[in-house]
Amino acid sequence: MKPEEARQRIEAAIAQYGQQAGMAIELVVNEVRSDLGAAAVNELIDEFDLELQYNIAPLDSDYSNS
């Protein structure tokens, strides 16, 4: 997924679901992480203030412990 597509999908989710958009946004965030890495996810989280609005925290790195 390209960053522009992710932005469009996040904007569409917010427009459609408002404060209930968290789950839809998390799906986009997970796909962005898989395709582009944590830095791209953190940029989107900052850009859309997702941590404050939807409790979606920035990622520490591209590596998981699972």
C-alpha cells in the first residue's frame, strides 16, 4: 500500500465512522506496517493524531516479539 492510499483510506474511515473508526483505521495501520514499516505508520499516527483520537500508539520498531 502506498502512503497516499493509506491517507485516503484513513480519511474515508473517519468520514464514514467518526469516533467509531478505530477498528477500520487499525486495519489500514497494520497493512501499512506490513508494506512500509513502522516509520510510515508513525508518520500517519502523527499526521492524523490517531494516538489521541483513537488510542492507536506509535510503533517502536519494525520488529515484533511474537
